[in-house]
Amino acid sequence: MYDRHLVPLQRAAAMLPEIAIFGPFRLTPAARFIERDGAPVALGDRALDLLIVLVERAGEVVSHAELMRRVWRGLVVTPGNLRVHMTLLRKALGDGVDGARYIENVVAQGYCFVASVTHHQTLAPHAGRERHYRSEHQ
């Protein structure tokens, strides 16, 4: 079944490296998959979409308006919808548990992904062997 809100986020996911690692998590945006210590994390579509956008812009404040526009593309929603799904995302990540911090609320502005993110990308060069590239966002 086609879900029109996923198309722009799939494009955003394609811009991210293959895997984003933060804390015990591995996020594979193109596959819309997240795992913690090797085990899949149950996360709803909207919460996963929020995470993809925030990780894409790690270290930057992403406005409430941009999050609502990108995650609920074309749908009219209230800021309460954003808060509910952000709460679900934070709970799934264990944000605030045992000192773990992933998402910061920037009052009257938006949210910022504050955890260190390491990106891994696999490229297949002409020789057919895979090479792994890393970059890190603080």
C-alpha cells in the first residue's frame, strides 16, 4: 500500500549514509530500520520519521514547523501530534534513562538531536570489494 508521507522521507533517507550509529543504536534510514544492541526496536512510522529527520540534521535545531511539514507532509496536524510522537520516540530510545541524552527540546524553537552520531557507508568500488567510510558528527 502506498503511503504518500513516506516518499519525501525516503529521499531524505537516501541522502543519509547507509547506517547512523549513536549510543547502542544502529539506524538504517533507507530500510526504515533501527536496532539497539542488535535487537530490533519497535517504533511507529511517525516516530521513526522524526528520528530520521533529526539524525539527518544532528547538532542542529529542527523547527516544529519543519518537523510537522516533513513528517506529516500535506496533512493538517496540531503541535500536540508532534509532542505525542516525540514522547514515543524518546521513550523508545530511553532518552533521559541512566544519563542517556538523544533529543533536546529547544523551547519555542524545535528539537535537536544531541547525541554523537557516527556514519558508516559501504561503497562498492570498481574492483568489486566493499570499502567502509566513517564520518562523525559531534
